[in-house]
Amino acid sequence: MNASKATKEEKRFMLGNEAIAWGAIAAGVDVAAGYPGTPSSEVLQTLINFAEEYGHYVEWSANEKVAVECAAGAAVAGLRSMAVMKHLGLNVAADALATLAYTGVRGGMVVFSAGDAQCHTSSNEQDARVFARFVKIPILDPSDPQEGFYYAKMAFEISEMLELPIILNSTPRVSHTSHLLDLGTIERTPRRKADFVDDKARWICVAALALQRHRWLNSRLAEVGERLSVFPLVQRIYTGKRLGIITNGVAHNYVLEAVSRLGIEDDVSVLKLGMSYPFPSETVTAFAGEVNEIIVIEELEPFVEEQTRVAVQKAGLSIKVHGKNEGLIPIEGELNPSIVSAGVGQVLGIETNEVTIKAYALPRRPPIFCPGCPHRSTYYGLRLAMKEFPQKPLIVGDIGCYTLVSSYPFEMLDTLLCMGAGAGMAHGFSKAGLDRPIVAIMGDSTLFHSGLPPLANIAYNRSNVTILLLDNSYTAMTGFQPNPGTGLTAVGSPTTGLSIPDVVRALGFEHVSVVSAHDSQAVSKSLAEALAYDGPSIVISEGPCALQEQRLAAKRGEVRRAPFLVESDACIGCRVCLTTFGCSAIKWDAEAKKATIDVGKCVGCGDCVVVCPVGAIIGGGDA
Ligand SMILES: Cc1ncc(C[n+]2csc(CCOP(=O)(O)OP(=O)(O)O)c2C)c(N)n1
């Protein structure tokens, strides 16, 4: 292949997610698409950062399903492609993925899914391995950043060999730990030329043709063990017979640590599986034949454990398989060396006084709105509007920075499910006949991700719901990525941003008002009118993300806005600014019994001025 050499040095300290992106670059990825979500976002961001140098196309798609479909189109046209998301995105993309397994692909296609064991930043900790089996797509589980790099690269080759998409699964510890990595030299490969090979029986997957493709898929999956034997996906460590430990993914690291802590190197054999579906039954039964009993150590569901039990039973082996079913290893939350040592120790009758993770519990640091965040003054306006109603409106939540309306000092949120569910559920509450005003909150990225169908539904079926759409121009919570309303592509090129007022009018909303997020009085007035309106209504509160504004202003070399101040003599110490507005730049001076403003934190938005009942907050202008 006509390749030019990259200038990257060979050893670099980097995050697992960066390593995974480099694995894709090393494999010659041609097209990459994703939707942001912690802990996955750095994979696509790294691909964006090097798109020009390595010549691949990359985009932030409107949602994960669209990203998978973009990658699928490219892979069916013979290119190497990648779709990037957090584990929850697999659910959004499920419809496409489940049938893509039937059609298969021509070029290598990798779906990267970053899981969130422990729910660090997610609403659930669903296990992608179970999802992979559900949609019948092979899944690889790297255990650390270096393996992330190798597995990402290998996944493209495996995908092409099997003609199937491959899910690459990671966890917070794989994605977000940094290692000094040896990437070798990464070549720039020319982008493949797209072509379409006409094959109606394959690409038109419906009815009898779909049934045939299901048969094809099953036979392909049955061949996986043999075909993949050339890939280094299985690792054996130690040769002891007393206990066989089977591990998968990140848990492997905890197993090695636990074996060393317990000093049982001569008693155990470790079998590490790099692919959990399709399950390598023959490898596992061969291993089971060499040891007295087995414990399976894996994070989240007892996925390998259950398949191990089935495999040994089918092979007619009477060997005890320990694990989560006895409660030795928890199903919920992340594992760690202490949890694993305690579980393994129990099987071997070794007393351990391992301190579990609970003992390390750190003080809680609940997330708060940043100083200058437009969402805070919008919610202050919502609080004012709510006073107008004898019954507190039901606030139906959605996911983004704006979810922090659940935190002090607002604490106004009533429900939260998943992206796009706020409007959908609000409609359900309304049609159920709930006798309360109903407000559904939604962000701009959420609107384009999964908010459009529920809004169309609300307008069409005319429910009495008010949407409060908080448009800060970015997908802020996950790192300021652009969305179809922003007006910039992933690589920063200008494009036409969709006008949200035009979009919602086109969806059928008749009562639409647009207000400045920093004008809490106007927000309040518009909301009160919208809530009084008989039918679907929407208030669009506009104000760009304050953090992103500051970053862009700093890049442009602009002068920082002067901070506001509390006039000490005027402050009456009522604490209203703290208890109803709660900007982290406003502090309580316990000695003086007055509020003060931390000038280092204040960004000079002045949103707090209207909050003070005695007008003690003053200032503003350029610093
Ligand atoms: C299916 C799914 N994909 C991705 C995420 C990660 N995620 C959480 S909030 C959010 C975006 C929110 O952006 P926006 O609606 O604009 O609100 P903002 O954070 O800017 O206030 C994303 C991508 C998720 N929770 N669920």
C-alpha cells in the first residue's frame, strides 16, 4: 500500500481512549462517527484531532443510531469505519445494529462502546456483553489501554475476516487510565475507494431474505472460534491446579493483584478471555479439565460465569464454578483488588482482612452549575414562574447539564429517565390526566438526539405540556461538542446550524417563545404564559455555555469581564442569593454574616443582580 510515515514518537503517555483511537488510525480507519458520552468521548475527539493528518472523515452525529448507520454505509461500501458511543448509546443504535448483524459488512466496522460500571456519570451500568449477545455481534474486551490499542486495530481485521461488525467494549478504568504506551510507527494509509456491490439478497434484509441472513449469521458465529484462533485473544498465566480463575476485561488486572496479595501463584491458573461473545467454550472446557475448581471474576453481569457453567456441563465435567451466584463477587459496581482478593480467598479458605471500597468512600462532591451558566438564571426564572401556580408544576427531567436543577438550591426535578424521555413522559403524564401543570426540560443536543419525535408527538396529539428548552448552543455536559444547532462541524468548519424556533414550529408547536437565558424575569414571564396556554407550548431559553464562551474568548485574546461585588454595607445577610440562586462564586462570610463574591470565580455575567432584594450586588464591565 502506498503509505506515508507518521511523525508520532513511538512511546507516549496517553489515556485508554486515546490509545483506542490510535488503534483505529493504525488500522486505517476511513470514516468515524459518534455521539458524545462519558467515558467514551476522547476516542472520537482524538480521531478529530488527527483527521487532517491521517485523512479520515470524522463527525459528531446527531445520535448514536445515526453514527452507526453512517459507519454501516461506509463499511458496506468497503471502507473501514468506526462508530463511537457510551454504553447507553447502544440502546439508541440497537435497531440498526441488530439487523446489521444479519447483512454484515464488507469493510471492517468497529462499534466502540464505553461502559460505566459504578454509574459514575450514567443512569445505569448495563453490560455491553449481554447486549452483544442479544444483537449477535462479537465483542472484544480489552483489559487496559495498551490492549485497547491492539484490540482496536485487531477488531478491524476480525471484522473483515468475519464480515461482521465488532463491538469493542471498555470500562471507565480502561478508557480513563493513562499508560506509557508503545504504539509502534503509525502509517497514514490512503482512504479506500467506496464501491457498492449489488447483492439484493444480502442488503435488502426483510422477510424470507432476512431469515436466510439469520442462518448465515448463525453459521458464521459458529465458525468464530476456529477462524479467530490466529488472533491472540486468550492468555494463560500460572500453572497451579487448585483453582482456575477465568477473567475478562478490566477484572484481569484485579485478579493479578489479588493473586500476588494472597501469595497463591503456585495454587492457581488464570485464563483471560479477550472475547466474551461468541463464547470460546472449547478453550474454557480445556482449561476446566486442568484445574480442581473454577472461579469466574468479571465486572457486572455473570456473563462469562453462566456460559462457563453451560460449557462445562455440556462437556460432561463435574467441576464447581464459583462466582457471583454465591455472592462472592458483586454484580453491581466496579470491582477492585480488595473485592477480588476477598472472593478468591473465600474459595481457598484464606482469611483476608481486605478493606472493601466502601471504607475508602470519599466525601461527596455533587455537581453544580458553573459560574455564569445560563441554565442557572433560566431555572431562577422557572422558580419565579412556579410561584404563580397554586400547585407546584411537575418538572419532568432529561439528561444534560440542565439536569442539575435536581441539585441544591433548586431541587425542583421530579423524574429523570434517559435522553429524550422528558418530553415523552411529560406527554404521558398529561394524557394520564395528571391534574398539575407539566414542564418538560430539554437541552439543544438532546433535542436533536432524541427530542424531535416526542415533540412531534406532543404537538400532533395535543397534550397540555410546556417544554422548557435550554439552548446553550453546545453539547456541554460531555465537553462542548457541536450538535446540529451549533453551526460548526466536528473539525470546526462552519455549517448551517438549524434554527430551533423554526424546527419546533415545523413540528407543530404554535405557542413558541424565545427568551434570553440571562433574563430570568423574561424567562419567568414567558413560562407563566406558556403554562397558562391551553395546549402544547414551548419556551426556548437561549444563552451559550459560559465555560465554552470563556474558552473561545480566551482563544481570541479577549479581556475577561469584570467580576461583580457585594456591597458589604448594603448586604442585609438574608442569604437569598445563596439559597435561591446558588452561584458557586457567591460565598458566605461567617464572621461578617454577609455574602461576598469570589472574584477569582465570578465571570461577570451579572445574573445574580436581580436576585438580591436590596440591590447589594453591583459591578460589571470589562476587567
Ligand atoms: C443515549 C445517551 N447518549 C449519550 C449520553 C451522554 N450525555 C449525557 S447528557 C448529554 C448531552 C446533553 O447536551 P444538551 O442536551 O445540549 O445539554 P447541556 O449539557 O448542553 O446542558 C449527553 C451526550 C447519554 N446520557 N445517553
